[in-house]
Amino acid sequence: MSEYKVLFLDIDGTIIKPDDSIEETTIKAIRQVQEKGIKVFLATGRPLHEIRELADDLKVNSLIGYNGAYAIYQGEDLFQEPMNKKTVKQFIDIAKENKHDLVLYTRDQNIFTDLEAKCVKEFIEKFHLHKNDSYSPAKDYEVLGMTLINLESEDIALYKHEDQTHLSQVNVEGMHHCYDVIRDKVNKGIGVEYVLKHLGLVKENAIAFGDGLNDKEMLMSVGEGFAMGNGHPDLFQYAKHKTTTVNDSGIYNGLKTLGIIQ
């Protein structure tokens, strides 16, 4: 058996259940892994400024946020990859033309094209976002990630002219009309590979759990990739393992099959 050294965990649908709670078995599993000296990273599409409280509660101080654009290791910045400003402007223009809503994530804020839109308010409430502001064309934002909020599946094609990005449907109950903008060269998988290189580890030393299509690169970048039982149907082909759902101790049960926890 490989010697496992690092564990990467998605948040929504993997750690956090649809009712916004966390299974006690999940907390127990993270604690046991840490006690064995295995490093734990939260790896999320969320901006890091919005998950500090959760990270503190779980006693995790290593993070990959913005779908792989920014990472922190033991409280210190590891890397940061802002989006191309031209690409950001293109997405803003397409969203405006088609009456879609868009949020730009900077290092410190969530910038919404329309804070008053009903779907935006629901998005903010669902993900407990606090540092929100309205978009201003006059400002030069350094954008680390983006999410389109009120798309129909047929709208995805509108954004495919940009060949260095793709859209990933948010796998959260009530939020399937939302799509993260994923860069081909900046994603959770690239972030994981950077972390492994920094730590002097190989993929066989790493484990990851995820539920959404924005997790597929991450699951392929580790030796033991687990798709949650509640995962997007298209995700399972990219995972080495399928575990139980987030409501049924998915992380705990997955780690148990590796013999890491009891």
C-alpha cells in the first residue's frame, strides 16, 4: 500500500450537506487523518475569503480556492493565478448581452453584475457570501474566478468561443443553473499537482474527494480519487473509487476502505 501523505477535500456536496450541516463522521475522519500526520487541504471553487470560518472550525490551514487559482499552505501563500483580463471582459459582455448574471471573485470580494437580481440573492444566501459588491466597469479587477448564475443548458454554447475555458455545472441542490468558469491550465487538478511538487510528493501519496465536474481534474491528479455517491453522473468516469453520499459518511467510508481510519 502506498504511504498516504496528503488529502484534498472539496467542500460543497463533499464536506457540506445540502442542509448546510456537516456529518460528525466527516469531522471525525478529518481529525483522525490529521492525527496520522496526513496533511489536509480544502479544495474548492469558493473564494478563500469566504471559507475562513469553516477552515478554522475544521482546524485546516491549507487551502486551494477559486477552482485552483489560489493556494495557501499552512497559512502562507503558495501561488496565485489571476484570470486574463481580456477573457473576463468577454464573459462580462456575453453575460450582459444575454441577460445572465455573473460573479467575479477577487482576492477580497465577490463582485456581482446585479446584486438585486433574485437569483443572485438566492446564490448569496445559499453559499453564505458576505463580502459582496457591485461590478463597476471603471475598476481594474484582478479576478481569480467566475461563476455564471442563471444559465439554461443551451446557453453554455454562448461561452464556448473562448477555447482556454469551459463551464462546469455547480453540483449543489437548487443551484444547477449556475456554472463555474474553469480554465484548462488553472483548475483544481493543476493546483493539486503544484502542491504535490512543492511538498516533494507523487500522486500515489495523495487522496481526493469531490462531487462536481470541477473536481474531475483533481480526482485524476491523485492516486486515490473518490467521487461522492451524490456526485454529478458524469464525474464517476474520472474517479478511481465511488463512495457513499455526503449524507451517508462518504468521506469517512472512503478513507475506511483505504485502511486509514477505523
